[in-house]
Amino acid sequence: MRLQAAKALTFLGFSEIEALVYCFLLEESPATGYRVSHAIGKPTANTYKAIAALALRGAIIIDDSESRLCRAVPPGELLDRLNREFDEHKRTAEAELAQIRQAEGDDRVYYLATPDQVIERARSMLAAAQEVALLDIFPRLVPLVADDLVAAARHGVRVALRAYAPAEIKGVTVVVGKSSDRILSAWPGQHLLMAIDADQFMTAMLSRDVSSVYQALWSGSTFLSCMQHNAIAVELAWSDIVSRSKNAATDALDELSLTRLRPRGFRKMIERKSERSGNKKKPKRRANP
């Protein structure tokens, strides 16, 4: 348990030995530096350096006796101070970074590697929206950006969403097509398509459990962003038309949909995804004659 707590502290900027010293003292205060070094299995000199650093950070206090006994401050007190310091450093960083003129956008396509990158980029795109945000998004991803959708709509952005399950998001136009179940079962993961102000776009496919990225890309290309905007707008309109009407023309056109027609490229994508996931069926071995 102490090791897990120490590991958690390293994420807050503590070195490994500082975290070990603090966690030991939290349980065994007061203690001399010599006792701490033997308890955590670290060299005495290094331990005393860690104690001095922790004292400067206000994580421990040291008495004025000859033995220099050390005591850890309560976790709540420590974490509150770290939180205040972080907020102060964040404000300073924001002010300084705002002075730097950012590079202009370009037409290149950039790849995103992790689910966190995809979701954070989606949130920053929605925060930057000024006029219109169009999305085509699978159910497991909706809750991850729902608050950001509401915030964009609240700021006067026209937000429209092609969803695959009923969703009520304040200020957002949500269209749920009648073919949602078929589409969800056909695709190998959870996808997210976005076009913001026809000025930037993102296309991402994550695993079904949203733990990994199959492929994700972002671009500030105005041409590609306009095409993505138009594609999502057409999908929104078509989904609404199909859900409202039933005639031979719409049925014929609906047969051209990706998950109905399942053309060669779509089949290749499914096969490649299955190979990556290790789910490809192995051929049965023939019995020896």
C-alpha cells in the first residue's frame, strides 16, 4: 500500500526517494533521517537530500533537537498546498505562453496516437468553435464530450450531432438514424468525425472499449475541412430523411450505404482490424492421411 501511495506522489512531481520518505514518515513519524534511510533501503546521503527537499516543499517538518526528528505533514494539507501552487504556476504559464505568437495553421494531416489525445483534441476543437460544429459520433464517445458540446452551443455555436443512440444534449441538434443498430454492429470500433467551422476536422476510430486508437487524424486544411463538413452535413440530412420517409427512391439510395453495400475497402478494414486484434480465424488443420 505504501509503495502504491509513493508511486502516486511521483505523478505530482516527487522523486521516487522523496515519495518513499514522505510515505514512510506518514506512517512512522517522527523518525531520524538515518532510520528512514534504513527503512526505505536507500543510501543515507540520498535520503538526507530528499528530506531537505521535502522540507523546502513543506511536505515534512523537522524539529530543532540534535536528533533532527522528521514528521510528515497531513496529506490534506500537503495536497491543498500543491493544488494552490499548481494553479499559480498554471496562471503564470498561460500568461507567458499568450505572449508567444502561435504558428499559422497548415494543410498537413497529423496523426493522433492515444485515446486521450483524441478526446482532448475534440474538446479543444469544440472550445475553439465560433460558428458551427458538426459531428458524427458513436455512443461510448458521446459522454466524453457532452459537456463541451453544451458549452459550445451556449456560446452561440450551431452544433449538430449524428448519433447512434438517443441522446439529449442541451442546445444541440441530435439526429439518430434508423439504421444505427446495423451500423454499430458492422463497424469494428467507436468512431468520431468532426468538422469545426469548416476550418479544422478530425476523423478517429477507437477500439470498441475506447482503450486504444485504430486510426485517428486531424488537419487544419480548409479544403479537407470543407469536405468533411459537407460529408457530415449530408449524413445528418440523409439520416433525417430516411427516418421520416419510406419510398422506393430512399430505399434504393440507402442500399448504397457503406454498411449495407460493404464494398471491398470496408471489408479490408474489418479484416485488418481483426488481424490487429488477434481475432482472425485460423484455418483448420487438415488431418494427416
